[in-house]
Amino acid sequence: MARLEVDNLGIFRGGRSMIEGLSLSLSGGRTAIVGAQDGAMRALALELAGLSIGSAVRTGTLTLDGVSYPTGESELARFRGRIGLLGAGDGVAGLASLLERTPQLLICDDPLHGLAGTAHRELAEAILDAQREQGFGVLLLTGDMRLAMAFADSIIVFDGTRPVETGTAETLAERARHARTRELLGAYQPRTRATMPPPIGEPLLEFDAVEQRFRDRGWSPFDRLPPPVVVAPTSFLVRRGEAVGLLGGAGSGKSVLLRLAAGLGRCSAGELRFDGDAYHGDDLPAERRSAIAMVFPDPHLAFNPALAVGLSLTEPLRVEQQLLVDEQADRLVEGVRSVGLDPSVLGRRPDAFGAMELQRLALARALASRPQLIVLDEPTLRLDAAERVEFLVLLNRVRADNGLTVLAASRDIEVLGTICDRILVLEQGHIIEGGAPAQLAETPEQAETRRLVAPRYPGRRPDVPQPVAPAPGLVAVARPDAGEPVPPAPATVPTPAEPSPPEPEAALPPVAETAADPPVVLLEAPLPVPVPAAAAMPDPDPEPLPLEVTPLPVAAPPPADAATVAPPPGPPAEPQPELPATAMVAEVAADPPSLPDPAIPTEPLVIAPPGRLLPPAPQLISLPAHKIETTRQALPAAGHNDSVTVPVPAESAGDDADKGPERRQGDNPVDRPDD
Amino acid sequence: MIARPDLPGIRWGLVAGGGVGLLLAVLALTSLVWVPFPLAGPPLTPLAEPGGLHLLGTDQAGRDVVSLLMTAALSSLAVAGFGTLIALLVGVPAGALMAARFGAGPSPGRVSGLLLAPALIVAMLLTALGSAGPGTAILSVALPGAVAAGLAARAPVAMLLRRDYVAAARIAGLNALSAMQRHVLPALLPVVAALGLELFAVAILVEASLGFLGLAAGMSGTGLGVMLRDTQGFMQIRPLLAIAPGVTIVSLILALQLVARGLRRGIDGTA
């Protein structure tokens, strides 16, 4: 097993500093570096893999097994054989071919980028399995803090070009010192759905036995059989003000339905009705076109690369010819401001924007014609984890501000759970299930649904050296009445066999405080059948939350007793039938950054632009007063029931340095910026 | 557009092809107003040696070869050019229509392979019907050319039409035609330009073949292919008489293809 030592590494390219002052050492285990995806992480990955580009200048030392990286290309090439580099898009296949060369060190450069939620877990688990077999060290470079938390033993957080904080998932979750870490930790919480969604009214869009068949490539005019079905006859309706999501994997037909609704293509049979007007796709009456808008998956494909974005944004306005030029300009500026961008960007070409900015502009374009219905096709596909939440929050706000009806499609239930009131699950063109997001996540009936709602990040594997104590994700829960800093944190660990009551209660404080803080739990009311505020219930059965709350790493909770090694979460040996449910409770409980921690002067972790944060709507939490009482009383009793509470002093986790080589990193200067 | 490494060969080819093509075109156009020895004038000494006043000598009918070449080149270029123009005007919209209605369709391969044999058949048909003027030559180039252009334009139009920004424009309320005009046409222009140049090059070859076979004479009764055919019998004594139109044909085609290749490289990186 090779040992990678990096000391005070700096990378400069074209006079610009990309990485500064990075020190780490890695031999076994998993280290994650979390940084912005602006090319710096990529440059670092190439440098560490011995693939340095000619224009990059390196300072500091870089050694593998004590041998400094050579400079000559042929020596470097020999060196490279020992290091595997897994890039974005390489996927499981790329990993397999890397493993054939039995690398001694695996560098993963944003490997999950662009993968769907289910593929996420597959790849992450494949890496974990490979590591267990071959025992190499893994260095993960990513922008996704949640992945790092779920995956790595040790995490280095970058702010810009510099590492600012180092710790384990647990220590960071407990007491992140640097603002950037806290921002990253909090970025996955859509916390501002305190907006009033529009009231639900009469049916606005109806699918009436809509069927779509496409001829495939091998079609010939002599074929007797009708072309294969892409969407089987499908009927459902979207009411005015409602947000309906279509959940399905690739090829399930969700995009086809969305495009038909938006007036693209033509269905093979059946009809759609928008506000009573029947159409079949592109025969949508011209005067109805402005009432339906659409946001596409890849913003860079949704803007003409040759035109300034401002010109693309005026397209919906050109149709309304009675608008004066001044009025057009006003609407344009207003629209761009409403999605949080400055109007001065309108003169630029699309390639001058990142995916997030461009998707905001796509939303602005969709809103320009003041539509009633907005159709969202995988709107967050090209966004990274933090941007995704930011965009969803924006969507919710925009929906509330404009009283929009939403029809969205995604393969990611977190996305749909955040913006939708109701979700329909599609499998190969058939609607197989439907219901409120919470209900689907909780009791998926179909196998496909179960697959789609399964957690996104891998559980921790107990076969790698585990920190004894603070169970990841379950710890940093502030008692509402605690007057002192949270750590040393008690690790509340459930016995796997019987999910114990206290966890939901542990999740409670943030909910109980909703009066002061915009709630996290907001799968609220606009459903025809109101969803109970699941998170708030101190239910003996740990109830999975609406998934918008999920974020932090799924912790397969290790037993408090270090001697007993918990079986891996997946295998049948585990008498834990409802793994997803338990996992989700763990996620809910793990909401440390949202807590007002008296020890740390936290700025509010609000993603919405300042000033847009509406006061929380009191009716959102339908938690009866006596329930709150109950939960408050229940809290002190948390230690007395089946779950084991192991208070672990914060320092002891750091002193576990001999647990595994990867932990030695704690000695690194980067680790303790305060020292 | 993604920056790609600049290939010196391609760029050099673009410059050289453009230069040679322009020079030949200018010479050909000059023949409209001036040639060294007007062809209509009294016949000169037949089969004069090259050099002196007659740079390339005179042919068997006592015509100055340079003057004849200039006139013949213009005739060939005109026939090929009109044929290509008609082919593009008919073929590209038809291809776009096909793309809009039926999608990308099969890949057409290279246009040149599609052109020569059908052109000969069309020319033979028209000649059998009793027509032998420049119209025959132009039509023989234009008809198969239109098919080739349509096939070649269909795929890029289909690709552009599938772009989400075209869908966005349609959703924004633009009708199919204005969406196409706004988003597809500008991106298609360089593609059509390259396609036109390729077709033009093949059309010159086709025109020369037709002339050589005596199936269609160009304007003013001559053409590079006609010249090749007429001088065949004198290859033994005056090889230059056949070589001169041959070299002219080859350099015209090469020049056009080099420019087309340079354009293609600029558009999509294929060449």
C-alpha cells in the first residue's frame, strides 16, 4: 500500500493560484477534499495522479512512499501506473478497468458528477468494496459535502484555493469551526419553504389516456407491428396551484409526457387538456403557448450559444406584440432580478455562465411570459449538490410568488420531494404508484419505487476502522433547553434490531423552534390529503421524513460497544427490515448545522437571497400543542430507554490516532488552524 | 465552440486552395471582356509550338490555347456553379423539411459518390430527348446534386432542431418557421457553404465528364471536358494540349475541396 505524502502543495496555472498550502498524508483509508468545482480540484487530481499539465506550476513536496514525484515523462509514466484516477463520468465501468491494474492509490475526481441518485450509491459502494478487497487508499475530490461525510474518514474543506478545516465527518458535523464548512454543511437543507404555496383549485392540465409510441431505428414501412410503446395510455391531472412530480429512471417516459404537456411533439393517442382546451402536443393553440413554460435539464443546451442570453430571454416577449420595447426591457430586468441575478449579465453569451447561473436565467425565461403552468424537466441535473438545493429553494419561492402550477420530472426523489405536493412514479411508460412524497419514501409499494427512493449515499462500512464514538449523523443534536455548548456530544445509538423512539425526538428541537426559525419540515399542506408533519411526531416507529430534510450522511449506526462490530447495513443477516426508514431517521437527526449552537456564532444558514425570507407561516406545522409538550417531556428521558447513550468527550475522537494510518492526518498543520 | 488544436496543414490548404481557386476564377471571368487572341477571330496557325506570343501554343483549329482555356474554364464554372446553386436551393430546404418531419435519417456518406453516375444517366436521358445545350449540363448537375444536398443537409438540420433552445423558442410561442430562421439558419450557413463548395467541386468533375463524353456542351460550345476530348488525337505531337485542360480541372477541384475541408474543420472538426 503506497503512502502519499503531500506537504504544503501549491498549484499555479496561468499566473492564477489554484491550490495553496495543502498538506495531507494518505496510505489506507479514505480522505475527502471538499472544494468548489472551479477547476482547482481537477488540477489537484491531475497533479496527484502524475498527469500534471504543462502549464501548471507546482510548489511544495509531493511524495509517494517517500519518493518524490519524478519530473521526466517516462519516469512519471511508470509512477502513474501505481495511481488510479477515476474521473467524472467514468462510472462503475471505469472503476473496474482501473482496478484491473491494482492501483496502490485511488484518486476520485468528482466521480459522482452527473450521475443519478441510484447510480451514486452504486458507484460509491463499488469504490468501498474495491477498497475493502485491495486495501488501497482513496482520495476523493468533490464539491459534495454530503458525499464526503458519508464516504470519508477524514475530510479537508477548502475555501477557494486554501484548505481551511480538517476533521472527521463527526467532528465537522459537531463543531465545524470555519464558516465555509458550516455553509457547506447547511447547504443541503432547503430551509426556506416557509412560503405560502398557491391554493389548489380546479384541474388545470389533464392527461387523458395519453399514449406515445416512437419508431425505433430499425423500423421499416413493411413492419406489421405498431411501434413500441414509450408511454402507455396514461391519465392524470394537475390541479391549479398544485405541484406534481413524475419520478422515474432513464427511459421511463417522464420527459416525453412533459414535452407533450409543453406543446412539443405529438402523442400517438389520447389527448391533453389545458384549462379545458384539448391538444395533443404541438397543436397547442397559439394563444395558450404563453401560459405554459418549460425549464430544460441542461441549461447549456437550452440557450442558443450564438446569441446573448438577453436575446433568448426576450423570445417569450416578442410574441406579445403589444408590449412596448421599454416594457419588454422592464420585464426582462424584473425577471432577471427575480431569479437573483444582475441584469448586466444579459449581454453575455451562454458559455460565459456556469450551470447554476444559466439555469436561473432559464427560469427567468420561463417566467417571462407569466405562465400559469411551469414544466420542469430534471431542472437540477447539471447542478452540484449545494446548487441543487439552492435552485429548488428558488423554485419554491418563484412558485409561491407567481402562484404557479408545477409539473416536474426527475429521477431524484429528493428533488421532487422538495418541490412537489404529489409524486407519480413512472416505470417504462406506466404509472405504477403515486402519493405524497413522504408517503412514497416511507412505504414504497413497488420495487421500482423502492429503488428510486433508496438513500443516495452509501452507508458506512463497519469493516473499515470506525471511530468508536460519535455515531455519524446522530450526534450533534442540541437540547432545546441546553444552555451550554453541545459537545461533548452524546452519541445516541439505536439498537439495530428495534429502532428506538428517541431518535425522532432527537430530531425535534429544530422543529419545536419553528416559530423562530423557518422550518425544515415542510411537506405541508397544499395536498388534497394533508400529510402529517411526519418529522414532528414522536412516533415510536421512526418515521422517515419528507425527504427534503434528508441531507446528511446516512449513518448505519455502529453500536456503541466497540467490541461488537455491527454487520453491514445491507446484508440479510441484519435483523433490520426497514433499513431505509432507519437510515432516514438518522439523516433527520443529523441536522447539526441548522442548530443555533451557542458555542459558535452562527450566521443564519439561509440560502435564499437576503430579504426574501418570509416569516414562517404558522399553519405549516400541523403539530398540535400537546404533541409539542409530549416531546419536550420525552427528551430528558432519552437516555433511559433502549438506545444507548455514550457520551464521548470531543477530544477522545481525535486521540484515536492509532486507530488507523489514515487518522494520522490529525497531526497535520492544516488540521488545526487555531493552533 | 470548443477550441481545438490548429492544424497547420488545414490552414495552409485553406489559403492555398482559396488563392488558386480565386486566381482561376478571375482568369475565367476575364474571358468575358478580354482574351489574348479572340476565338471568334480568323484562325491562327494550327498546332503552334508553345512559347512566344502563344504561351501554350495553338490547338488543331488554330485557336490560342490560353484564350481557349479561359473561355472553357468560365463555361465549366458557370455550368457547375448554376447547377450547384439550383441543387442547394432545392436540396437544402427539402432536406430541412425532411429533418423537421422525419428526423435525421440515414447518414449519406460523401456527396461525391452520389453524384457522378446519376448525372450521366440524367444527361443521357436529356440528350435522348433531344436537348444538348448548356441547360442539359446544368440540369444533369443540379438534379442529382439536389438529392445529395438534401441528404447532406438533413442530418445537421435534424441535430439543430433537436436542440432544447429550439424547443424553448417553440414553447415561447415562435412558430416553426421563425424558430428555424432564428436558431437553425444562422448555424446552418457555414454547413451549407462547405456543402456548396464540395458539391461545386464534384459538379466541375461531372461537367467535364459530360463534355468529354459529348453528352452536354457547356455555354459557348466549349468546356474543359470538351477540350480534353477534342485534343485527344493530338496527344502524341502536342501533349500540352491535353495536359493544360486536365491540370486546370484538377487544380479547380483541389482548390475547392481544400477550402471546403478548411470550412468543415472550422465548423465541426471533421475533415
